[in-house]
Amino acid sequence: MDRGAMHVMRHSPGRALSPLGLARVLTRAGLVAAALAITGCAHLEPVTGSANDAEARRELDAGIALYDKGDYVNTIRSLLTAKEIWRAQVDTRVAAQKYVAFSHCLLNRPEPCKQSFRDLLKLKPDFELAAAESGHPMWTAAFKQAKQEAAGGDRGQLAQTQR
């Protein structure tokens, strides 16, 4: 059972969570589930045997640990300055960019949040939020806007090349 679910279980049955408390629980539960899914599927990625991949994973894990502590400013700083992450495989870069976006959103920085999602979608155009992540009040709108812009940009480029 993940930490978010355990947190929910600690609340007495008659005690309701505030909307912000519920959002935090759902966010953390979703992120823990996503992290477990990512690490559980790590064996499916091509094994390069590169020391860079191992270092990139350590840098990503360090950034996620900061995120889990609620230290969003240092999450952004840590992930964006981690050189090996940005030399790593696409899935590693996508995960880092997602946490950067989430952190900006949780810091109430809508434009950097949306830009981070745009950058993520450049890495992986078919990226979708996990079920536990979609619908979050702090980032769903920014993700949808970035996704629409990415789709619109692709159509616009296609139209220009067909002329």
C-alpha cells in the first residue's frame, strides 16, 4: 500500500479532508503509483550499461525525493541542473520534466508550469498523465492547454508543408 493510501486510512471515518488536503493525498498517491510503475517497468528499457544512465537515475530519484518532501523550488533546481538526466533516455527526461511541471504548478506558477508541459510534449508528443494525475486542480488545465497547443502546432506545420 502506498504512503498516500496509508495517509487516507489514518483519518478517522467521520473526519473529512479539506479540498487541499484531499488534493495533496491524491497527488502523492498518484505520484507514488507513477513512480512505482516507472521503476517497475525499468527492466523493459534497453540496457545500455552506461554509467550515465545510473547517474541520471540517481539524479532523478534525488529530485523526486525533494518533491515528495514538498520542496518544489529545490525539486526544480535539482532536476533542471542535473546534467546526466538531460543526456539520458527519453523516459528519464520525460519523468524529470513532469516533476518540474508539477512543481511549478504547485508553486502557483501557471506559465512555467505550462511551458514545462510543452517541453515534456516535445520529448514525448503522445505523453498522457496517469489516471491518478489527471484531473488535478493545479495542473490539469495547464497540461490540456499545452497538449492542445502541441496538437495545433503539428497541424499548422503540416499545413505549411503541404502548400
